[in-house]
Amino acid sequence: MNLLDPRRLDALAREYAIGTLAGGARRRFERLLRDSRAAELAVLVWQERLATLARPVPPLEPSERVWAQLEQRLFPAPAAAGRGAERWWQRLLSGRSLGGALAGMLIAVVVLREQPAWVGLEPARETLPASYVGLLHDQTGRPTLLASSRRHGRVLTVKMLQPLAVPAGSVAVLWALPNAKDGGAPFAVGRVPAQGSASVALADTSEKLFFNVARLGVSIEPATGAALPAGPSGAFVLSGDCVKLW
């Protein structure tokens, strides 16, 4: 059984990230993780994709006025209980109805933002969309930067897995390194943050920029305005493979 087959690897990485991979299959996959950068990358991508489910939704705390109105409606005083039925439009504009509508709108906004596939705005997938993905390591071998972009997208998403030391007056620049057989020179993709996440606008689609790119690197460059340097001025502090996930 070839565990590095793209379809099988993607399925195993998904189950491992979710936590449903157990027993001997999990132990075999963990051994593969220690030896395979491709497996490590697949797991990191799925963990990043599933991270949105862990984002907490801030609780809504009703005001004292809302609690008082709710108590009056649930436990009305005897005099109030004897009054006639309210008009339909009064019930429609009641605090309880408006509160329920606002709560529903908030839930809808959260769902549309975090999981558009649930409401049919984006096709539900069991596999990752076709993407270019890079996992860069520091000089000690620690995974430090995860970069990904959809195959025909024009935005690169960057997440720093470890903080990167960037001296004052300098910036970290991500470089694409084409295959040696193509004879292409490294070209700057964009600036990356020292920590956290960022979205980098690409000069063209990922397919055109990264099709012949085998590796990615990050160098520390002087901060000289908005323009990117023509070439790296020193050694790469981070480097790693650029792979196609499809």
C-alpha cells in the first residue's frame, strides 16, 4: 500500500487532523510523518482548514431590560393577564420577536463567513481544492512558514508557525525558486510577516507563477520602500518545497 499516493495521503491527513485515525493506522501514519515532508505538509494544511471550526463565537449577554421584559411575559401579573389579545403587529414588533430575529441574523452571518459550504455558497469538499502549497523550515529543521494559494488564485495565504527574527529596518521577503533545469532566476513573491498570518497579493495567478517552481525561500532584506528587491541579498533563513496538491 502506497501511503504517499496523493488521494490516499490526503484522506489519511484529513482523518489524522480530525482525530478519527486510530489504532495501527494512526501509528503507521505517525511513522510516515517523521520521515515524509509531504505527509507533514498535508496534515498542516488540513489543520489550518479545520481551525475555523475552533474559533469561538462571542456570547450575547442580554441587557437587564430584556430580562425584565422576558420575566413579565413568562410570569405576568394577574391584572396584566386579563387584558385582551394584542394586535398581531404589536406581537410582531415585541422585544422577544426582534431579539430572536437579531440572534438569527448573527448566526447566519457567522455561518456564511466561516462555513459557506453549509448553505450551498461553496461546494462541499472531502478533499482539498487544487492548490500550490509550501512548507518552509528554519536552519534547525523546524517547520516555520506555511504558504498556500489556490491553483488559479491571485492571493497567497501565509501563516508563521514559529516567530521569525526580523531586525529593525529590515523585512522578510518570500522568493520562488524555479526548477534548475528551467534556468530561471529566483523572483520575489512578496513580504511576509515575522509572526501571525497574512494575505499576499500575487502579480499573476498561482498557476503561472509557481508551475515550474520547485522550492521557496525567505531572506532578510533592507526595508527600502514598497518595491521588492530584484534578487536575494544573502542566504535564505527559511527554505522548503513548493508542491502541487491535486
